[in-house]
Amino acid sequence: MEIENRIERIKKQLHQQSYKLTPQREATVRVLLENEEDHLSAEDVYLLVKEKAPEIGLATVYRTLELLTELKVVDKINFGDGVSRFDLRKEGAAHFHHHLVCIECGKVEEIEDDLLEDVEKIVERDFTFKIMDHRLTFHGICRNCQQLKKGE
Amino acid sequence: MEIENRIERIKKQLHQQSYKLTPQREATVRVLLENEEDHLSAEDVYLLVKEKAPEIGLATVYRTLELLTELKVVDKINFGDGVSRFDLRKEGAAHFHHHLVCIECGKVEEIEDDLLEDVEKIVERDFTFKIMDHRLTFHGICRNCQQLKKGE
DNA sequence: TTGGTTGCAAACAGTTTGCAACGGT
DNA sequence: ACCGTTGCAAACTGTTTGCAACCAA
């Protein structure tokens, strides 16, 4: 099963830096894996983890998410409301994926395609800037809301 | 003088929506104009405004910045620390400009060029997503820090 | 006199931290 | 016994809100 594999790999990653995959941490990772497309906030993760491990504390979830961010297992993102969201990094993905945020319904869609190769070349050349990562978000109206507006 | 012109224009924009350019608001706008390249946080703005108008309250600054954001005079941005920063929109700029954030020294550089035209066409076509605005940030190492690293 | 605006303080939301207790090695 | 980890509560930070006072039209 895919999930078990990924947990095993994360476990090894933790061990390499002499951290442990405690039950609380495992439960947290499991929630992230099971809701991979969902852009959960720390609070969201907390509530979901609580269903399986009711004794867990919010602080532990925060600490785990911070740890996972350091290990680059997840990315901490921020769509402008004051809330951090956490996104699993795809295996071997060199770059952060992009997001489409609908300003009508708030839905967030992900784009895996690397659209920025050309743009990055230009930036690196013209600004002598060594790019390590990027964040690209489009704000607009999603397919669904476009349909709804037509019917108005 | 350039600044006076821009204030005059913002004043008109406010009046059109029956808001007033009060002394506090003017002082706030002035600070933004005088620190145009600086990506100030609300707190930053507050401290700078206080030098000229010591009686102003933090809440007023927040309310003014919110108002200016609504009017699209400024853009509210967010580089991942928990702080909102405010950036004057260039006159007539259809799109938000881009940023280069240096992960060594924290400096933020701006790019005015619209690099995303082609990418946007692809996204609008492939995802049926009507793009209204975008945010693009590159994280990496700036010219300066690259030099410093060479010398190590 | 009305309605937008202000300053202050209190409230709030998300996040972090201090600390004593816990648990595996 | 040690040391990383946990849960809890308190602290903190950035932001928002309620409200009485204010001020220009």
C-alpha cells in the first residue's frame, strides 16, 4: 500500500536526523497523506488527528508540522487569509506546485505542470538571481463559478 | 511634484466612493508613497506615520490600509512570515508585480515585467480558469549574497 | 444633526513557549 | 537515568472590533 511506503520513508528521514516517528507524529502524517489535495490548516489537521488520537495536543500538531516543514516533507503555504496551510511535497518534486484560488467560492486547485521553466531562465539571467524555489498563485474564477455566473 | 499628483488622484478615488481623505489617511498614503520600494508592514507604516502625526492610532492605520486595499491603491502581500505587507500598485498596472525574495539576507526585489502572459494563456485554456490576478514569488539567492558566498 | 472617522482598549485568532510529566533505550 | 517528546495552559503577535467622542458638510 502506497501510504505505508511513504510513511516508512518519512520515518527513515526522521531517523536520519535523529528524530522519532512517535504515534502522534505518525497520526499527523497519516492525516496529511489521506487528505493530500486539501490544503489543511494546522487546526484542520488537529481536528482530523483528534478523531484517531483524541489525546493529542494542538501544540504537538504545530510542532510536528514545523518539523515536517524543516524536513521538506510538507510545504507551508499561505493564501492571504491569516492561516498557514500545509501541503505534502510530491516525491522528488524539485519545485513547488502552483495553485488556482477561486475568488468566488474559495476552492483551491493544484497544478503540477512546471510552467515556469522559461520564466526562470529569464529571471536568473536578467537579475542574477539564483532561484531555489517559487510560489505561483492565480486568483480568478473557477470553471464551476463561471457556469453559475452564466445562469444568473 | 509627483507625490502631490498621486495624492490628488487617490483623493478623487476616495471621493468617488464617498470616502474622505482625512489628515490621518493622507499621512498614511504619504508614508506609502515615500517608501514605495519597501514592502512595509502595518506596524512599519504605523511607526512612520507616527513621526509626522503622533496622535494616530494603530487601528486607524489598519483601517486605512484595508480601505486602500479595497480601492486597489495598494496590494496586501504576504511572504510567509505571519505579517501582511502593503505595496503601492503602480499606476495603471493591470497585474500585480513579482518578487524575488533572498533566502540569505531577506531582501525583496521587485520585477515589473509581465512574465506570465504565456503561462496565463495556457492555464486559462487548460483549466477553464478565468484569471483575475496573480502572485509570483521566487525564493533564492540575490546577486549580493552570491558574491559573498564566492568569497567564503 | 447626521454619518463617516478616530483613538483607545478590549477582544480575537493563530501560533509559540515554559514546564512538569512521560516513555523508550 | 537520560533525552527527546508530549499535553496543558499561559504568553505572544498581528489584526479586528465596540464604543464614545469627534468633526466636517
